[in-house]
Amino acid sequence: MSELFADDPIGSTVTSTRIRLARNFSSYPFPDKLGAAEAREIVRAVGYELDRLDTFAEYDLGKISSDEATYLLERHLISPDLIRRRNISSVFISSDGEVSVMVNEEDHLREQYILRGCDLYKAYERISGIDDGIGRSVNFAFDERLGFLTACPSNLGTGMRASVMMFLPGLAKYGKLEELLPSLKSNGLTVRGVFGEGTAAEGYSYQISNERTLGLSEADILSHMNEVTLNFADLEHRFRQRMLDEDELGYRDLCLRAYGALTNCAVLSVKELTAGMVKVKLGVALGFFVADDMGALNDFIENMRPVSFRRGNCPDSRDEREQDILRAEIVHKVLPRLIRRAGEKRADTDGAGVGI
């Protein structure tokens, strides 16, 4: 029988944690009404304050290439909305690539911190420090009754969204997420896709976050989200066990076949890789494979997204066939070092980062 992560349901379900704060300057109209000169003034003011806090790289969305914008999107450092407003928008990214401050998205500022695994309080502590630093000399739009004023009323109050990215194949398999949606909504929560609002779920990955921000403190939101995350992880674990009880051999065969195809093919398209890695990750979730470092496995999957892969491995190539051949070669080398079949000894990890 497979051995599930009974002692660590959080580690086997939560991919990443994000805290995002929405802020606006008190003396400027919201981005939809901003003129070009006003937009530049806001960008300059934010850049000046961030330079006093840490080392941040600035990316003007109107000046970078579409490839670079897509790369930043693949890394979850910007949103589709920021790209849509590229004539007035910029993003500042910290030297460790974990903090991004989007300027002139739906609000003047969308400050966010994303970290591996589950730690809502650590994520809040870091982005709150950035927010406090900017707010020392910038007057944010704030009302004593309504809290921080935002372009969308749903962000009034704290302006904070706390979210966890979760891998939920068990809940998805049995349609439980759809059943839970009304209850989640009534409790001020929402479920979105990998790239946030308006995007689809990808490979059983779902972003669960608070939707209610008005009338709650930051501590209230963090506590509630922490409890919800624990409950989701426990529920997911139970439905994974149900999958095994109903057809362990079938799922084992599905996952092992996917692993075999990925590690023995000569040509590997993005579509084939994505479909295969979902099944391999399912195999980890169900205990058929062991991943000594889930963070490294998730990073590998992120690094294999189309633009990220090309930038990291063949930046000058525009030949898709050539990229598909190289993708297969890299997966052959790296995947066996990231996971192994349950019961097997760990493979030599030298060079596990080849090509990524």
C-alpha cells in the first residue's frame, strides 16, 4: 500500500503562500483615470522609497519586451492586469525575487510577497515592513471608517489578500471544490486559478484566499486563512486516501506510465510536459513517488514554463523542435534526481539543477 503524508498534510498540499496589499496615493486619481505624467510621478515616488529599504530592480512594462513581461507573469511577479495597463505601469522586484511592488495596476500599489510552502505570518511580516517603509513619506488614501480606499470596493478595509496555492487532486477528483464554493463565499473566501482572478486552475492547483477585507483586522484574516488552510489540507488528505482505496493500482499505473514517458522520450512539447508532470506530482501526493524537496520539484515545474525555459536554457532559439528536444534531455537528467519511486534509494543529486 502507498504511504501518504499523514504526518505532514500541509507540506504535501501547500505549494506557496502570498500576502498582497492594495494601496493608493491620496492625491491622485485611481489608475483608470491617471494621465501619463501622473503615472510617472507615482512610479518615481515608489522607486525612491523602495531604494531606501532594499535593492529593487525596476521594470517599465511599456519598455520591456512581451517575452520579458510573460516571464515575469510566469514567475507570479506581475499580474495580467499590470500587462494590460503597460502604458502606465511598472514593477519593482527585490534582489531575492520574492517581493514585487506593482505600480499602477488596478490600484496605485499592489505590494506582494510570495514564499515557498505555508507561512502566512512570515509573509505578512515581510510585506508589512515594505508597506510601512513606503508609507513613511507617502500619504495613502485612508478613511477612518472604511480603512484603505481602493479602486474595487471588495478591497476596502485592510486592502489585504492572504492566499495559499494548494495542490488538490483529491478534492478536484470528487467535485468537492464546487460543492464548497457557496460555503467559502459566505465565509469571505474565494478560489481562483494559478494566475489569480479570472484565470483557470492548472494541474489541480488552486489559489485560496480571503475575499472579505472590510471590517476585519490583518490578524483576523491571517488567523482565519491559517485555519482554512489546515482544514483544506486535512480534507484533501482524506480524499487522496479515498482515491487509493477505490483504485490504487489504476492510479499507480497512470503515474508510473507518465514518469516513464517523461524520462524516456526524445522529444517533449510543453503540452506533453505539463500533462505528464501533473500525473507525476499526483504520484508524489499518493505516495508512489518520494520527493525529498517538494520546493525544488515545484521550482522545476515553474522553470519549465515556456518563456522561463527558453530564457534559462536556449535564449537564442526560436525553433520549437529544437526546444522540445532540449526539454526532453533536461527532464531525463533532472527529474530522477528530484523524485524516486517509493522504497528506492535516493539518486545522486550532483547536477540536479542542470538546465534550470
